[in-house]
Amino acid sequence: MTAEATAAGPAGSASRPTNWAGNVVFRASEVRRPSSLEELRRLVAGSARVRALGTGHSFNDVADSPGDLVALDRMPYVVEIDGGTVGGPGTGGHEIGGGTARVRVGAGVTYARLAADLHARGLALATMASLPHISVAGSVATGTHGSGDGNRSLSAAVRGLELVTADGSLVSLERGDDDFPGAVVALGALGVVTALTLDVVPAFELRQYVREDLPRDAPFGEVMAGGYSVSQFTDWSSTRVWLKRLTELPDGDWHGTRAADGPRHPVPGMPAGSCTAQLGAPGPWHERLPHFRADAPPSGAGDELQSEFAMPRERAAEALAALYAVGEAIRPALQISEVRTVAGDDLWLSPFHGRDSVAVHFTWVKDWDAVLPALRLVEETLAPFDPRPHWGKLFIRRPEPSERFGALVRRYDPEGKFGNDFVRSVIGD
């Protein structure tokens, strides 16, 4: 499942809108930007075909539509706190406890802006993605995630959502409703999400360390349990580890690695000025959990293509060994890979549904002709490990259609107003 690569350039520079990376040119001639809920409802009700567009950080045609594209970035800014008792950081440094406090947030709000607002009120999200610039609704709809043995996806924090359906009606769903597990990671197929209610926790501090030259035989489980959030960055030859910890990293040997002698960018050789603070300096959760600063674009932003696959956590060692075996063959098309762990959830289309997972991300060069054979090789290599693709990134092999999600889509959108080729491939139509 791939979108045709183009030479359109940065988003908005072509005659039609493009995604963030510029590799997808949308079929819609423009992006509609309603400024009120009533305007959005009229727009949806009056459109023959319509899709919601977030911040455009997907690398495939999941958001494409031959009709109207709708962005919610001009809708009223909404961040409403509903107070309650919340848990605190786990004593083992790997979990944040659950609670009843929540925040209702407008779908077009970015995680960067939401995080700053929450922190100012002494609250936090349990996890964040590597890039804080992405919209809440778009991230949730595609199963986006961070890292950490005890951390679930961004979607799993959703406890309620509100959406405009095909006839312009407003529908609200809450955790516990029958349709809820299918409506969170829904690829925009049920309607235009206007607001989400998320679980929140107390604000906390983290320290970020980078360790270099991780030995290939280092125990994977122990390495990934070494912090609240842990990422391995590798070109399948040498590996660095990003540790985000609630406590200081003790002096001495850590799995045969050495401490980085200065800030690092995930892609070797790129300047680290856009990255969040490292070297163990304590800081707020929202300035350490992402790899990139909210007040600066990541170096080389958009000059890349991306793929990602999630496998069962217990098969991580096998899957990684298989990728190391083909590392030399994929390296010419690769900028860097990131390996993370994610706790399972109960959302039907989540890449982490029903299982704790290891997720392997590939940041490719922006050259589809070079990437295509490498991606084919990666998918062939991972096929024995039941890989599930990240819905917002590039993949070729289509997962088996989801019959129950298809039934849900047909009930909410019987005429296919929110459908596109991507959605039809997922539901089997």
C-alpha cells in the first residue's frame, strides 16, 4: 500500500496540496478550513466525498480524497481539564499510573501545544511521539506511538471522542461503548473527529541520555527496560540507545556502551540543534519524551520517506536478527532505523492490538526508486513475524481486511462519503 512518489516539493508548493514530505499529491484541489463546528457540519453534509487532513505527516494516501479535504486548524482552540485523582510515576521508573483526570482537546490541536498547556497546569501525557508537531486527531487515527515497555500508543489514552458523521450529525463515543474500540484508530473512515478526551497524569521530569556502540549481543529486554522510554537507533551496523529516565543513570558500564560526548541527532552526521536536551539534564516530560524540540523543525524535515512495522514483543530478538542479516542490502536506501517497545491495547485497528510489541521504524532516503526494493526486502524478511504496518507510513503488503471494522464503517457511512482506496483495502471492499 503505497502512494505514488512525486516531485511536488514541499507541501503547498504544487498546484494541489501535498503531504509534509511532498511525496503524495492529493487529488483534492484545495484544503477547506472551517472556523466553527456549524460550518464543519454544513460542509460535511453538503459534500459528496470528504476526508479530514491533520498536519500531513502521513507518507501514504490514507488522507486522500477526490472530494473535499478538511483541516481543523482554524477551529476554536479547545483544551478543557476535568479534574480527578491521578496516579504518579511508577517506582520502577517504567510506568505512569492511571487515574480519572482527563483533558478534552480539539482534534486540530498539536501535541506540542497541548503538552505545554498541560504542563502549565501540573499535568502530563503518559507518552508522546518522537515529533511533537503532529495533530492529536491524526496521530490517534493512525495508531501513532512513542516508546517504553509500560507505555501504550497515543490512541490508547483516548477515553472519548466526538465526530461529525456523513449527514452532519454529531456523535459522541466513550470508553466502554460497543463501537469505541473500532472508532479510535479508524483512519478517518467514520467521520470527521472534532474533539477527543484523553487520560492525563501528573507532570513529571525526565533525563535523557545517549549511549553509543551498543553490542549486538546486548540483552534486548534489559536494554529496553533501562528507562521510562527507550529507543535504539541503528543502521544495522552500529547502534545508539536513547534513554529517557525518571532517575539518573548510575555511573559505570551500561551494557558495554559508552556515553555520547555531546548532543546527538538520530541520523548520524546531522546537526543536533533541533533535538531535545540530552547529557542527563533533567527537564519537563514534554521536553524530553519527543526526540525533537517543539520550537524547531527537525533537521531535514520532510526530506525522507518512512515505514514502520510492529511485531510480537516476544519475537523481538528473532526479528532483529533477521533484519541485521539483510542490513547491508537495505543500507543504501536507509537514513536510520528506530527500534521501540510498545504495550498492547484493545483497539481493533491498532498495530498493538492484543499484544505487547516491538516496533521497527525505517527512515528512508527520499528516492522511491531506491526505497521500493529495500522495502520489499524488509517486508519479506519480517513476514514470518506477523508484522503490522503503521497506517500512516509506506508499506506494500496489505493486511487481511477487517470484517468487523468494515461492518462498523458501513453502519456509520453507508454511502462511503469518507472512503477512499486506502480505507477500502482495509475493510475489504
